Amino acid sequence: MEKRVNGTVKWFSARKGYGFITDEEGGDYFAHFSQIR
């Protein structure tokens, strides 16, 4: 099950294709480039 998260990009590596997003409550989420819309 996918969960949609709105937040701010904490860091992202274009070379590696992934990074982390921080939501409004301070939680960090792993994000792969294929999951970002």
C-alpha cells in the first residue's frame, strides 16, 4: 500500500536516484526517483 506524503526535500542525489523527504510533522521518508510525481 502506497502512502502519499507532502513535504520538503531533505536531500536528494540525482546520481543515485534517491533521497529523503521530511513531512510537516518531522518524519523522514525514503524517496526513490520513480516514486516522485
